[in-house]
Amino acid sequence: MVRQRPRLVIAGTHSGVGKTTVTLALMAALKARGLVVQPFKVGPDFIDPGHHQLATGRPSRNLDGWMLTEAVNRSIFSQASADADLSIIEGMMGLFDGSSPVHEQGSTAELAKQLHAPVLLVIDGSAMARSAAAMASGYARFDPGLRVQGVLFNRIRSEGHYRLLRDAVEAETGLAVVGYLRPDASVTIPDRHLGLRTAIEAGQSDLYDRLARSAAETIDLSRVEALARSVEGSFDSDPPSAGGRQEMVRIGLAYDPAFCFYYQDNLDLLERAGAEIVKFSPLHDAGLPDVDLLYFGGGYPELYGGALTANVSMRAAVKEYSDSGGAIYAECGGLMYLTQAIRDGAGERHEMVGVFPAEAVMRQSGMTLGYRSVETVEDCLLGPAGTSVRGHEFHYSHLEPKGDLDYACALADAGGKPAGQDGLMKANTLALYTHQHFGSRPEIVVNLLQTVRHVQAARKARRNG
């Protein structure tokens, strides 16, 4: 039973309000006060959780009302927060934005209610005064089942301006106004086409220390802690399960600045089901580790096209591994790496592995974005035909076929409407644009590892034949 485990959802009035900066500042400042802070992120996001981990020293977990059931979200939360003093949950988009304009599924509000968590609303107050009270009042009253408890203002240049905002909101709404952050270019994480720069690129910078100091100057952190401790209600939570452990499977996990988009819970489910994770770098390593499965996640291979091309020995090793029947699972950036070439935003062509007869071409516009339900139409690494799992797409590239392509999966969008095909398949290699969350169907992990065991047994028999 999860009762008074302190937790606080950081929500924005809309996208671009600066809630990631606010979230990181609060995480870093609370950690500097000696608290063990467990980070979470609402929605399908890989970049923000990486920054959370650097700010808190703990892996961040994704929670999602569309991809995952309420029971799975609660389980992920309860397991990750068990030894923390306080949990900070960063929302996505605006507080009530989700997979539909007419219901709450997939929204930050839905997740806050699932976890019985109070909400701290972030408002960009840079160009308003008393109007902030109307805005805060509307958000606080829109859903009576939601507990919006406080307000934090972002991009406020002076103490005097902040006092106007604070007095208006507290007088008109009764919400707790906990402070503000000033606009500061030195604590701004640069953007690129899929969002902020990744944490792996930031490295051990002093960004999070600067954010902590900034928060301590203008935010009442004791009041923030009090909001997090104002939890009401409780819920039962069973630990997630991916089935019993069997013979260990060694998974080579591509991990470097080009490939770093992974759900932490996907990796945990694999390990609980009998996998050992072995990291390697397609950018820097000369060859592959001794493993049973290669797992290429998403990332930014288009930004590292020259370096990936230059690592000829790695590309050759991956191609030989696939050609010899080795098991490979890839998502998005990993799929791009397994094509013949990537053409970047400037039109430059970079040779890639060449498992699939296609090129991945970057577009200047026309982003593909949305939740996806994936159903296998062929037996593959994810399981027999008819196996379904949920995930999301988020990419600017598209495939230009240079030969015949075989697909193993059919897609539907969040509303169930057909959304094309996915899952390029060749021998025991499967590559999708869609990022799967294995928590949406944990038996996927069992299927994957069991298939890999059969593949390895067959390869060994051929070698000994």
C-alpha cells in the first residue's frame, strides 16, 4: 500500500512554459538540501529523463496514461520511489493535454490523479499581472478530481513583478505561490529538432548546480516540500513482472551520443526476465561484444553520420552479425543505422550498415509524431503474429526504399485508426520506427528473450554441424 510517500507533479499551462527548467532546478535544489529525490517523466520522452538523472543521481522513469495501465504506472512509481525522500514528476505539454481533445487519457492530469499527487502549476508570468490569477483559477477548477495546490512563476525579471503576481494569485485563488525563476541564458539547455540536447552530451556540467543555486535564491523550497508531503489517499501496487527467469541472454546495448533513447523500465524488465545488459558504442568501439542480441535504441545518428560511417569495422561487424542470423532489435535511430545510408538535413549521404535496402532521409519539416499500437502480422522477435504492444513515433526522417522491404507489423494511432506498417524484418533482424514500451505488454520481453535463445541454439547447431 502506497500511502504518504511525498510526491509532486510539475505541470505547465502549455508547452514551452519552461517546466523542464523548473523541474531540474527543483530536483537539483532539493538534492542540495540533502534529500533523496526520485525523478519521473509523464509521457513518451527520452531526453528529459536523462537530465533528471544528472540532476538527482537516480534513473528517471516514464509514466504514461495511454501506453501503460494505471496499475503499471502505480507499480513503476512505487518501486522506484520506495527508498526516496521525495518524488518529482515532470508533466508533459499543458496540464490537460493528452491523446484526445475530449478526454484526459495520456495527460499529466490523468497521471496526477492515478498517483493521488498534488500539482504545482508553472506559469510564464513574464507578460501579465492580475491575469495570472484568472489563469491559475481556471486550471485549478477545471477538473474537481485534480489537486492543483500551488503555483510557480517562470521568466520573472524582478522581485517587484513577482510580488504583483503572488498577491493576485493568493488573494483570488488561495493557491500557494512558492516563488519564481528569473530568465537566465546560463541555465538554458539548447534545443534541436527533437527537443533539448541530451544529457549524455551535457556530461558532468555545472548546469545543475547553477539551477540549484538559482532555485534556492527565489523559491521557497520548504514550501515546495510541504506541498509534496500534502499527499492524500493511497493505492495498492504490485511489482511489475516479465515472467520467470530462464537461461541468461547477453544483450549488447548500443549506448553513446548517437544511440541513447531507452526506457529505463524496458531495460529493467529485460534484466528481470534473464538478460545481462552489456553496453557498447557504435561510434567508438572497433567491434561487437560477445552477446546474444544487439539492441539499437533511438537517438541522433543523423548528427553523427560522419563518425558512424568512419567506423568501418563496426558497421561490417553488425552487417556480418545480421547476415549470419544473429538477433538484432532496433528502434527509430537504430533502424536508420541499419539502412544503407542516412542523408542528413544538409543532404549529405552517410554510409550505414546496409542490412535493409533503403535510405533514411531527414526532412526539414513533416515530423511524424504520435502514439502507436503495434500488432505483429508475421512471427518475429516480438512474438507470434497477433502480438500487440504500445509505443510512440517521433522522427523527422522517412525511408526511401532501394529494393524490396518486408514488414512484420501493422500500426494504429491512439484512436485505433490504421497508421501504416512498421517493423522491417530480415532473417532475425527487426527494426521499427516505433519506440515500444515493454511495460504495455510485459510478455513481449519473454517472447524476445525466448526467441533469442532459440536463435542462438540454431546458430550453435549450424556451427557444430
